[in-house]
Amino acid sequence: MVYTGRFAPSPSGPLHFGSLVAALGSYLRAKSQSGNWLVRIEDIDPPREQPGAADVILRTLEVHGLAWDGEVSYQSRFGYYYDEILDYLAQRNLSYYCNCTRAQIKALGGRYQGICRDRQHAKEDCALRFRNNHPVYGFTDQHLGLINVDPATAAEDFIIRRKDGLYAYQLAVVADDIRQGITEVVRGADLLDTTTSQIALYHALGEAAPDWLHLPVAAVRPGFKLSKQNHAPAIDDRFAVDNLRQALMFLGVSEQQAGGFDRVETLLQWARGQWSLLNLTSEQEVLWPQPGTGFDRLSP
């Protein structure tokens, strides 16, 4: 089986350093396996999207030499496919409508507890939840080893279509990884807790789950990761080589090793041979930039 990996950003803004790390890590993992690296734009949440952001993201990947295989996939074009999966689940009584509000769930401890499981709500003003009859409580990560997830989180009946009619992330990401034949998901460790729910959905659909590899996430201080929500600065495309060096250092390649290249193409060609899971820290979060790295900020 040919290795197939992917990078799947949402067009809610330009790439930042943390997303560059995820892109580079997934790219190097795929190419070290002589595999394919796909790019998918997860554009199913219009209220959060920025006009033109998808093009900016693709341009940043191009400038940094991260050439994808095949055509870019856009989630917004596959609503019919998500509907087919929703129909499949409904026919097997694996979904149900829920009208619980966030305030109600918060008042009950912040965790949805299956209140609407046996109620026959109409579709109007309801979210659609997955009936998680066979929860998955742990999985093996290719770098971190055995990961056990909080049982209450793993067993939750999660939303697969929102009240506003938009497809939920958990549904779309599994559907698209199946559709594209993804054999390993490489992404940030901030998504560890979503993995068991996704595996449960794979099982319900009669599909084999891919392998999982979670990379450390960059944080400016403990518990405060670099993200668009936290207003992380955009990657400056003018300094692609330096950006890649920083990302390689974050992934465990020493500055001395990565410092002898002045072109994106030669740096990436060299990096393909240097990629190793053994270089990665076992920490799920890494403060960045670190003192003594020679970088005062995320872009020169």
C-alpha cells in the first residue's frame, strides 16, 4: 500500500509557525516513506473563514517548497458525500437529533451526557449527534505510544452536524480521510483527544482507521499554543529558508545541521534524509522560540 498523508488547514487565516511545523512534519513523513502528500482545504465553516485565505495558504506552501501531489481538495465541494455518510448512519440508528444548548450542557458539568439519546426530536433547531455505542478509549500513536483518553470524552455522543446545518469537523475529517485514502494522519498533539472519537466513527462506517502521528505543538507560554484564535503572527513568506530552519529545529534537527543551506529546494532535499521520529521530543507542547536558538521571533 502506498503511503498517503495530508495537510488539511482551515482557511480562517494565513499559516503561522505552528501550522508550518504541521505542514513540514507531515510532508517529510510522507516523503521519507516514498509516499504521497495531499493538501486539503477544510472550508466547511464559512463564518470563520477569511476571504482569500485559502489562496494565501497555498502560496505560502509553494514558497516554502512544500509541493503537494495531485489537486488540492476543498471540503466545500463534497457536501453530497457527507450527506451519504449521514444517511448511512441514520439507517443504522447511529445518529439522533439533540436540542441541548451549550448553557444546558455547561450547567450539567460541561459534558454532554446523552440526554436526547432516547428522545424523538424533530430535525428543526437540533444538532445531529453520533450514537457512540462502542467507544474507543485509547489508541497507539506512532511516536507517543499508547494514548489513553479521558473515558467521559471518549464515550461522548459527539456532534456530526451542527444546529446551523453545517457539517461538523469530526464527520468531515473522517469522511475525507476515507475518501482520499489517507494511510496516516500527521497533525498536532492538540488534537489527541479527538482521535478516539474519530476511530469510533471509522468503525461505525466499517472502515479501517489510519495510523496516527501527533507532533508537538508550539506554545508561547504553557497552555497557550500558537494558533489563529490566539492571534499568532502570520508566516512571512520573504524568509522561507529561515522559516524552514526554525521548523526543522522544532522537529528536532539541530541548527548547526540545518544552517548550511540558502535555498529552499536544497534544504528540503537534505531534510528528507534527516527526518526521523527519533528526533522528536516526547513532550506534547514545546515553548517556542527557545532561549539560545538564535531566533528572537517567529519570522525574521
